[in-house]
Amino acid sequence: MVLFTNGIFPAGGEAGNGGGIIQVVTNSSTAQTQANTGSWTDVSPTCNITMQDSSNKVVVFLSAGIGMEWVGTTSFRLLRGSTVIQATGGYCWNNTRWQYAPPPFQGVIDEPGSGTHTYKVQIKTSRNNNMYYNWNIAESQTAHMTLMEVSS
């Protein structure tokens, strides 16, 4: 058995199979962000990756809790720079108790091409501002964004 400490092989992927992990980068934040009504709000963390090969893909993972009460439509966007990679939403009309939701983006696959790319998340609501990303209800929470470059 050979243990490599500078990569997971096959870094270039096997012929026709792909899937070798090239690099993993992560960033974290303890910042709690309140959503705005009707306008997009950037949330932390953002994460940067410099691609090793322009044909590789990036897999995006996000971990952060979302707390909301009586906000109407909830909207979320995952962006690479100013390009929307994925958008999703939900609805919360309960005004008697706070609700908790997991982050909406797990295992999103992107093909960014060559260069350095910044990934970020934005949130908004349709009625009041009672939605919090990385909701710190009892104690400080930590949100994580992880980017994994994989061979194609």
C-alpha cells in the first residue's frame, strides 16, 4: 500500500471514468445574516477555488441553519461570481412559531472552466425580514462552504 500525502489518486481520473479528487477548499463563518424583503442579500462564507484543469468540475457543499417565521416566499441562490448556478425557494407563513430548515445546496455540480472562481449564496424573502441564515438561536453557529474539484 502506498499513501500519498499530496493528493488523492487518480488525480487525472481513470480513462472514461473520471471522478478523481483534485483539491478540496473550505471557508467558514459565524456571521448570522438577516434576509431582506424583495432584494438579494449576500451571506457568509464565500469560497474561492483556482481550477487545476479547465475541464474539471466543482462540487459545492453548504452547511448552515436557516430560521424563519412568517416570511412568505423564501428564495436562495448559489452563484459563481455573478452567474446563478442554482436557485430554489420555499414558503413559510406560520406566525406562531419559528421554523428551522437546512441549507438548500448540497452536492451541486458546476463546470466553471479555467481560472479562479468565487462561490457565494444569496437570500431574500417576499414579506418581512424574519429569516436568518446561519441562525444563532442558542449559541454561535458556524456555516461552512466546501468546494471539491473533481476530474471529469
